[in-house]
Amino acid sequence: MTQINSIQDHSFLRVPVVLHTISSFKKEVLEKSATLVLQGLNKCIKEPEPLRNEIMASPDFWVILRNLTADVQAAPKVFEILEGVVTGSPSTITADNYESSVALLNEFATAGSIGAHSEQHQERRSRRGQQPASKQTKPG
């Protein structure tokens, strides 16, 4: 990722090639390197400059983030990056990445709703088991 940040100094490095290489990592390799990859991406997109815009427009950037959402360790950092992209100034959501950003947000919303449904189900079960004696049926 340091290479991406130094692309402006070296014309032989190209953002799309570097991002495509990372997005092509096998799942196990990407998961093992997730922390470093996400730290590097975050560093590269912190400042509003041409590098940030080029990274945001790359489909491979979104593939990397999407592939790391399933990793419990990486998901919070992915969400942090996504939040910065969506709420950042100047806005980096464009026609090129709108669909990818919404799809990624939807994945987080779906994961959250699954967790919320599970928690609600557990809560209902525990309430049933702890009903006051006056509400329980009388032997008859």
C-alpha cells in the first residue's frame, strides 16, 4: 500500500494494477494481510487528492472491501473506511462507484438485521421463561 501512496512520485506504478493484484489474492492471503491492506487503503484515501479519486473509481477497491466484510477482524475497519467515503468531504461517491458503495452498505445492513433478529428472538424466549406468576395459566 505504500507503493500506492508513492504512485504520484513514480509513473511506473499504476493504481488499477496494484488494486487488481490485491483484489486477486486468494481468500486466505487477503484475510491474513487484511490489517495491512486496510491501513494502507485508509492512508491513501484520507486526503482529498487525485489518488483518492482514482482509488474510489476502481471496481477493485470495492471488491477488496466487499471480500473483507466477512472477516470478523477486518469488518469494523471496512465499515470505518466506508463511512469515511460516504460522509467525507468532498464527496467521493460518484456515478462510477455509487452502485458498489450502496451494495456494500446493504451487506452491512443485512448482517446487522440478522444479528438484530437473532437478539430479538433470544429476548422473546427469555421473557417467556420469566413471566410473572399472575400471567401463567392456573391449573384447572
